[in-house]
Amino acid sequence: MSQSNTQRIDSLESPEAWQTVCEQQDLVSNSGVVVWLDGAQVALFYLPGAEGRTLYAIDNHDPQSGANVIGRGLVGSIKGDLVVASPIYKQHFRLEDGSCLEYPEQRLRVWPVRLNAESVEIAVN
């Protein structure tokens, strides 16, 4: 999704579709924090200097190691894609869609996320 996280997403506009998970002050610039959302650990990455979107929500569970560590990964860019490197085996996941660059069969779940005033909200199904 290439929309800015501050823009409205028409298909998810009903108030019950968005759940507040933390406040903007809880985020760490250019790093990850982990929140709990309906039984899943979600890693939030806040990239205020990035072009376009500045906030990403991606599964915290590393499929290669089985550990919940993605929120501790290093954020970077490979061939123009914003990625997070898993801290254990160093495979890279695209923040945009959760796909793994080294192992195409691996993919992390991603969620629509936005800043609503000072609240960080994730769309829930």
C-alpha cells in the first residue's frame, strides 16, 4: 500500500475497524516497538524521514527461527525497498508487504496502520 499513513483508507473507515494500540510518543524513530493486537505480536516501525509512508505494522514472529524478534531488527533499504533484517538469521523482510528477499516462500503478515492525532491505530478485520 503506497498511501500515506495519515490519509484515510476508504475501505476501512468504520470506527470499529481501527484499534488504538499505543500513542505516537511510544514509538522510537527509525526503530521498532512491539504491541499486542488480538492475540498477535505486531512490530511497529516508525520512519519519520522516509518518503511517503512513515509507519509500518508487520508480524513480530520470525518464521525462520520461530522467535518473536522482528521488532528488534535493523531497518534499512535494499534496492529501494525499506526492509527489516531479522536479528537471528539476518533475512530481510520488506516493510511494505512482508515478503522475504532471500526466501520468497516466507512472508510476514502486515496490517494497515495510521496515526490518528497522537494515537497509533491498526486496522482489524
